[in-house]
Amino acid sequence: MGIQLAADLIHEEITMNVNISSAAIFSDSQGALIKSTNPYYSSSGQHIYVRTFNKLRKLKEKIAITLYWCPGHENIEHNCRVDELAKEATSNTNTNNQDIIPSSLSQLRQLATRITLILAPLTEEEKKQVKFKTKRKKIAEKLGTLEKGVAALIHQLWAGHVPLNDNLTRIKSISNYKCPNCGRRETINNFLLYCQAYRKSRNKFRKIIIKNKLKTNFYKSELILNSPDVFLILGKYIIDTNQFPHIRNYLNHQS
């Protein structure tokens, strides 16, 4: 429902003569993203994804649409509460909740306001559950300075939920976990450190780190992904490899 609502919002903005040349939709659900682009291979709730697919296809005739996977934090009490509300809003078992599903931009904004009021500052115990730990603020601040698509991909690499074949195999999206370039298991380590197809880009990345005397160990992916000072260069490496071509397309539409 979230992707479909986003498509409806974009459509309303266009009908209100808002000048939009491109739009990006972020979702923390890989399944929803995959089924929204390939609805005829889904089973449960297929009619929802077919409707979403058709809306996205119509929007694509007018503007450039890009979908991004942006996983959210887990085991955070207030985030879970928002998830519960979303499930209640889309449930057909309680007729009293049917009016919660927004049918217009105004209703969606009202719902967003009500949900926001539920959120409260995280407790110290909840903060400990967040993986950022002592560097979380610096990492978040640095990601906030980057282009959103690149920042989302770096965050996905950091969280271990990037759309590489090894991870896509685990969620049963595809059946082959091998890298199409080198034949090894396509993991984060392989993408950042080993795949020979990206050797030139990797050497360029490492030379810039050395030249600028940035503190990180570029032979360990976990240290690279926990070094905010190299994120800008890492973003250039990601784009240069063309491993995620939708990012380059998105940047071209933004320029």
C-alpha cells in the first residue's frame, strides 16, 4: 500500500501543475518493491501489486520514476507501533478501520500527523539497539550530505541489506548467488574488495584515500563502511562500477 500511496501522491502533485521531472519512492520492503515491478509473479495480494504496477507505468509516461530499497531500523518500539498501525489500516477484518486508509493527499497528511504524534524520543535502552553505536551520529550526518540515492546504497551496504545476488538469494528473489562478472559469491566483500571487474575503480578509490590521508583500512569492508570520511569517495566508487545502474540514471535525471 505504501508504494501505491506514494504513486497517488506523485500523481496528485502532477495534476496540481507542480513542475516535476522525476521522483523517487523509498520502501523498506524488498518484497513490495519486487512485486510492484513484477506483479504477475506474485500470489498473495496480487491485485494490489497489479494496481500499483499500472499506476507506476502511467507515471513513467510523464516523469522518471525510481524505486529504492531503504531498510528501516528493527526492534525499535515506536517504529514497531507505526508498523502495527499500518497493518491495522490495511486490514479488511475491522470495518471501523477502513476509513483510516487515506484516499487523498489531505487525508494522508492528517494520518501522517497522527502517526508522528505517537513517536517519542528513544529511551537509552532503545538507543543501544541501534547499530550506529558511538559513530552513529557522524555516519548519519555524513549520509545526510550525500545524494539520497547514493546515501541509501551506502546505508544498505552498511546494514548488510544491499541488493547483491547473495542477499537476493537468501530472500528467495533469485536462485543464483554468483557474481555475473567473476563467478564468486556476490557478497558485500566481493563487491568492495575482490571482484576483478571493478579493479580499476577500486584502485582509483584507494589512491584517493591515500592521497587525502583518510583514516580507514581499505582492505576490510566493515572498516570502510564505518568510516564516514570516505563516504563521498565510496559513493563515487559505487557509481563508477555501474553495479547499480538505477543510481546513475537517477542522478542523470536530477542533473
